[in-house]
Amino acid sequence: MRLAVVGCGYVGLVTGSCLAEAGHEVIATDNDLARIKLLNSGHLPIYEPGLDRVMQSATSAGRLSFTPDCAQAVRAADAVFICVGTPPLDSGEADLSAIDNVARQIAAAARSPKLVIEKSTVPAHTGEQLRRALQVYGRSNGATFRVASNPEFLREGTAIGDFFHPERIVVGVEDAESERQLREIYKPFLDGTFHCPVHQPQCPPSPAPVFLVTTIASAELIKHASNSFLGLKISYANLIADLCEKLGGNVEEVTRAMGLDPRIGPHFLNAGLGFGGFCLPKDIQAFIRLAEKHGVDFTLLHEVEAVNKRRVDQFVEKVRRALWVVKDKTVGVLGLAFKPNTDDVRFAPAIEVLRRLIAEGAKVRASDPVAIERARLLLDRGVDFVEDPYQTVRGADALLLLTEWKEYRDLDWQRIYGEMARPLILDARNMLSPAKMKELGFEYHSFGRPDLSLTPALVST
């Protein structure tokens, strides 16, 4: 099928590349000319494991191309995916101006019937407004439009595997033809004929996904409802961690037992610095505002937000207590991205932690496998960015673990002990074993686990 993807950001690039690799003819477009030039040169503007290989394979096969001409992409396509950003306004509501702009461009360009598919995360009733805009602005062209909602459930760091092996594909439609076209688009994943070209652990054999057909309003609600519930689980685990610290429990033992209950499940019950990134914080805010707008009291989600915001406060206080005086202390930081396997630092808790430490006069030296350049744009002063994690800890009075990269778990911790001025670790992601760190002689602090730290006087050399 001939498809257009409007928006070459994170969702658009993954969607367009994967659908092209699955056999469709895809034209992706964006109004950022520099981004289109970069993509046409074979380079990516984001880091996502495996995406470079999928995009290269699809472009080499002639099934994926990039153009700054939205009208060209729309006219060539049978169906158009809208994958533009919906950032939060100051009020917390989603900014739908990009959706509106794209709707007008599609309406002006179309000369034949089009299925227009919401892929961007949008509040309920956006489909109604999108249909109205297409009809109003396209009334003189003679084209007809059908609208559908197809929310994405991609996780940064595992997006290729998520797209090629989804657990469910949700489509909100209002007519049989739209459902038929969407089934045709996703047919390679539904009938088991497609095999992931990226040989990674994220792409194991998996059962066929559930193809869930709903109304457009339900599909729009599903994405916000899902992300908000994940945020709720994370904040709940963090409150359990706080209680464990007060009562001498171990949050990992508590949440593991909880997760063994099939009604609860083990995922998103990891205590730590809280959630960040672009999706969860903005989707929770937008869901709260949507509920308030329609008279539904979502105090529960207000508290999810509040708990998450307090995590940075609590962690910085741990740093203060451990260092006594923060000013002029050298603090090493491992991890800047909001999660591993991505260079995304938007709303990353690590960035806020560093801002607080810089404000208190700490000398910060930070490293990350892929996110340094993006972090540099947000922290242009007060941070010495280094590539080598061992250089990060050299002469440091404390080491903060802020992103759970596997590379950090596998470091030579005995060497790190010898490199530090004071062997103090504050693990905001509960990555390391407290018992192992004590055995090596570290003062070690984490969230919600028994304090096995050693005072400096007790550290043997």
C-alpha cells in the first residue's frame, strides 16, 4: 500500500521505516528542511537501537523516501499517518496546533479519497476536530476523507521490537473500509509472514498481536489511560520504597512479591528517581486536564505527578546528607538520558538533579553513552562532560548513578573504588547490589533498601 507519514520525529521515523521494511511504499515528510536533508544523506537525528539498519534496508529497497513537500507525499498516498508532536501547553493541555496545520495541508493537497490516521498522542475528540478540518479546508478539491485513530505504544530504546512484535494493535474507526485498510497495512504482522530484520534480543519470536477495533474516542483514550496507569505504578512503587526506608523493609522484596500476583504483574514497579522522558509526564498532564475539562475529578493522577516530582527532591537530600557540604565537592554522574538505550533527555530526572547540584556549588563531571550532546544543550554551564566513565569518577567525592545503563552495571567497581577521593555511591536507580558494594568498601545509598553503607572511618584500604 502507498503510505505517507507526516512528521519525521521519533514516532514518524519508526513508523515509516518499519512499515516500509514490511513491504509498503512510504513517503515521509517534515517541515524541518535540515532534518529531511540529514535523512536523505542516510543519517538519523535520534538514537534508537536498530532504527538505522531498518531505515537503510527500506531506503535501499526503494520503499522509503523523504521529502519536504507534504503535498507530494499526500497525493501519492492511499493513507496518511499523522505523526507530529503534541507538546504540553503551559496549562498542561496538549498543543494540537501541529495537528491542525497538517490537517489543512492534507485537505489542500488531496485530489483523491484518503484515509487519515492519527498516530500522534491526542486527547479524545481530536478525531472529530480533524474530520471537520479536513472537510472544511478540502471542500473545493472534491476529495473525501475518512479518519481513524491508531495510537502508538513504542518504548524508546526498544521501539523496533515493539513495532515489529506488538502485543496489540489498536485502531479506532467508524466505517468498515477504514478497518479493512488498517488490517491491510498491518497484515504482515498479523499473519506472521514478516520477520524482523534486526537480530537483537528485542526482536524474539512472538505470538500474533491482538487487533483491537474500537471507536475513535476509545482509541484516543486508550493511550492516555495506559501511560497514566504506568506512571501510577511507578509512583506507587516509590511510595513503597519510602515506607521501606522508614520501617526497615526492602522494596525489591516487596515489589517482587507484588509482581508475582498476576493481577498486578512485575512491570513498572521499580523504585528509584521516578519517570521522565517526553511521553509519560506530558500524557499524564494532558489526561488530567482532559478530565477536569469534562468534570471528572482525577485527584489520583495529581498525586502521581506530585510523588514523581518529589523523587528529585528526596534524592538531592540524600546527596546533601551523605556529603554534609555540597559546595566545592566533586560529584561524578553516570547517566543523563531519562532511561537507557536512548539519547532523550527531555524531562529527564538526571538533568534536574544536575541543575540542583550546580546551583549548590558542586563541581559536576558527567557521562552518558549517547546523550551527552543533547544534555549539553540543556546544561551549557557548570558540567564537565566526559566520554569515559572512569574519568567521571576520578578524584570524585561522590558518584551518582542516574540512568540504569547496562554498561554501568558491568564497570570495574574495584577500579572505581581506587579512583575516587571518597568511595561514596548514591544509586538513584537501585542498579547495584548493596552487599557487593559494602564488600568492596563503598559507602552506598539507594532507594528503599537496607542501608549497608560504611562510614569513612570504617572503610579498609
